[in-house]
Amino acid sequence: MGRVDAVVEAVEELVQEGVRGLAWRVRLRLPDGSTANGIKRGNARLMFLDPRHRLA
């Protein structure tokens, strides 16, 4: 579908194995009103939970 601009709606810090700050859950609001949820770990790219949403 190409590239779209989204608005960061929420960022939530995740706890992994008792350690905080290693990953974050990110919720984006897309132009059509739907949301895309992803996980960001360290310096890695944002990975979307729904395979229909990807970063270009």
C-alpha cells in the first residue's frame, strides 16, 4: 500500500525477565483511523504485531 504518516498514540515500557527498559510497546494511529501495534527493542526496528503492517 505504500508509505503513510502515523501518529504515536501510546508508548508503554515492557518488563522482560524482571528488567525494565529493554523493550517498548508502541501504538500508532493510522490515517484511516485504525491502529497498528508494535514492539521496539533496543536499536532494532519497530516490529509490528500484525503482519499486515510493516515499516517500509
